[in-house]
Amino acid sequence: MMQKVFIFLVFTMILFGANIFSVSGSNGDVAYKRIIKHKDNLALSQNTKEYSYQAFYNELQQQKILAIKAEAANKQKEQSPQKTPKTYQANNSYCIGDTNQNSLIEDAKNHKGGKYVWGGTNPRGFDCSGYVQYLYGKHGVKLPRTALAQSKVGLPIDPNHLKQGDLVFFMTDKKRNIPITHVGIYVGNGQFIHAASKDRGIIISPLNSGSYSNTFVGAKRVLPS
């Protein structure tokens, strides 16, 4: 709340070619003090005392306008609704997003036939986790970079209750001595899309048959419900 200021005392004192002004509130406390030099008077033919009073008044009006604008801005900020993205905690990590499974799956399928590049994270070439991270990031969901790290976020899902957009994880390379070496995105009907290999690129594969059914480890849900 802006406190109204009263000009209680204004006095002029000629000191080394300067006017000293003091403004006090109704309680007698000095609220403002300024020295305006005569050389600041752009109209040399104008009475010095008259000019100084006018300059001082103009400055007070300017400060008043700035205070009113600042107060109005603060009120508008307080009244504006704050938009909070959907979030949930999972395994000491978090995912943020506001998208749906259909739009993400449609976007994922647009990359079908794309190039596989080890370490790739963009449409010029993806590896499995780079492909997953890119797609989910595009749809507002933050994911770690590697398949192993991605397997540690989200909510564990029973394989019999998979939904489009769930992440599916595999252990396809025992030589790496880690529990998760591959990741894909479930697209429905017992299938998932993934950046498979240099030879096959981005493809859709069956989850319940073939080599991937033997290396399947588990699934996580990272899209907000």
C-alpha cells in the first residue's frame, strides 16, 4: 500500500549555487531530500526559485506515477493464475509432461525407417535411448539419456497391462554386464517401436514373440495418467 506523502516543509537555501529541498511526512520524519543545482535550470531567464520548485514537483509526480505502476503490476501478478505442469515422483526421479499417448505414438511412427547411429540423439540418426529421449522430450517429458537410467524412472507396469507410450526394456547384450541394454516404446497390439540396430534402423517389433520376447526385462510408465 503506497503511503500518501504530505509536503510538510520546503525551504530554499542558497549554498554554493544550489537549492536544498527537504520533504517531511505528517509525522515530521524526513521522507525525501535533494539538492538541485542552479545550473540545471535550462531556462536561464526563468526565476531560479520558481524553476526549482517546479522541478521538485515534477520529480515527485514522476515518483508517484512509478509507484502506482509498480503497485498495479504486483496486483496483476498476484491475481494471475499459475500454470503448473503435471508431475509425479518415481524412484527419486521425475517426469514432467502434458501430452497423450496417441500424439506421441503417431510422432514415433513418423520416424519409422529412420537411421540408427550409435550415440545418436536427433533425426539424422538415433540409438535406442536417444530415440526415446528425443520423442518424449519433444512431448514435454524429461527422461535420462541411457536405457539403464530410463529404466529407473516412472511407474513399474505389469506386462499384461501395457498401454501405448509405456517404455519397454530389454537385456540384449550380456557382454556389457548391465541389466538393461535396450529400450523401446509400446505402440499397442503387442508391438513396440525402437531404434533396433545399424542394419535395421527404426522398426516395429513384436513383444511377445521372437528374440525380444526372450530378452524382455520389464516396463515403466512415464506419461502422466
